[in-house]
Amino acid sequence: MPHIITPPAAPEIDLAEVAARLDESGVDLADEANLARCAHLLAGLSRNRHFLADRVIAELKASYSDQLETNRYSAQVFLLHRSRRGWFLRANLWPAESDAVYAASGPAAFAYGLPHDHNFHFLTTGYWGPGYVSDYYDYDPEAVDGRLGEPMKLNFVERSTLAEGKMLLYRAHRDIHSQLPPERLSISLNIMDEGEHVPWRDQYIVDLEHGTIARRPTLTPGEMLLRCAVHLTENGRDIATEFAKAHPVPRLRANAIAALAAVQAGEGRTAVLECGMRDGDARVRDDCARWLAI
């Protein structure tokens, strides 16, 4: 279960001041003093009942150009500020089942019914509406290798709603939630950690029925380029070979091995994957074993 944060008695603050003060102090949601500062500013912004409507109207008048340029997330996300210091501030829109956008896109577009953890810390508060519903679980990340199908020993905590003014700290690789639509359209505000380490940490999609890791969806653009490069040039295969041997991130070693195996056939493919099964990380060995069985 994410940590419940008692919202500080902060005065109403506008978006520009929140962004400036967070840029000045930095965001480290794992540090108690920094977390308190972030909670104070997010609480003050949440008490500002006009800033979001003003920002939305301004974006619409500008043909949504800023969002198209800087928002790396779905249409559900409204980006408020992206910092060069490794954090961003966003508003998330949570439609109800009765909303037309839900009927048009379905629940998957909003991650409803998709149990998952996060590979970063983030602070969130209910800003408007009754709030989305979540079934909350937690697990011990030190007891998990990250292999697909691996038991997580999930601990169910509760079902609760992110109501207006409620504030939560989601802990990376600790808290799992399965979200359900709110009774009516709702909005949350989030301060998100976006440090350089985040893309290299796996996120887990969870099979609640079996209590296991179902998928690891995290993938960097470089990993996709690697898959392409091995087909195009010998130099690409050389780079993939080096990554498969020595890259410090297990997931990237596994993807380099997969890329090399994809340009081989028969015994050559088998040799690449068998070599990968000697990797020091359980995730890489498990991936190679599954690919060998295909």
C-alpha cells in the first residue's frame, strides 16, 4: 500500500511557483525532508482550484502544441511541467465507465484492470472528482528476481479511493495496484521521478490470479534500435555482441542476445541462446531458456 501522506496545511500556490521551487530544491521522493517539501507544494497546488482550468484553456487556444511536443504519455496525461532536473508534474484524467471516451477506447487505454508496480517513486493527490478506485498489494522486491512467471508473494492491503485532497506516495518496486474507474470523471496531480536510472529498472505487470510476474513492459528506444541494427550492419551485430557480454543492465543484455539470435538460424541461434544461459542474472537465463523452447 502506498504511504498515506497527511496533506500539509499549505496555502494555495500557483503552478509557476511550484515548478520554480521544485526546480530550485530538486525532487528526491526517497528522502524524507525532500518528500515533505514536495508534499507541501503539491498540497498548495491542489488547493488552487483555478490553475488547471486556466492551463487547459491556454493549451486549447494554442492548439495543444506544448503537449504534442513534450508529453511522452497517453492522451490521459496532461503535462504541467517537465524539469531538466529529472522530474515532471502532470495531471491525470480518469474517466468513468459512463464517459464517452471510456466507451470509445475501453478500459485498457487507461490502465484499468491492469495490476502493476512502478519503477519510480511518485507523489499523487486527488484534485477533482471522487477519484479512481484501487486494489492495493505490496511485495518484497528483494525476494524477487524478475523472471516471468515468478511468484511475488503478494500481500493484499485494501481497496480504497483517491478522493479529493488524499495524498499518497507510491514506492518504486514495492506497491502494486489494480485500478478501477471512478464513479464520475476525476483528476489526480502527480510529481513523478524521472531520473536517468528509471528507464533501466524493470516494471512488472502482475497476474493476480497466480500471484506472479506476467510481463516486464519497460523498453528503451536504444533497445529497439539494437534489434534493428543487427539486421542492417555487421557493426550493429558487433555492438550487440558487446552488449550481450558486458552491459551492466540485465534486461539490455537479454535484448542484445535476442537481437543476435534473431539473425541466426538453426545451430547458430541455439548457440547464441545457450551462451546467454550462462549469464550471471536469473532474468537473462530464464529469458534465454524460454526462447530456446520456442
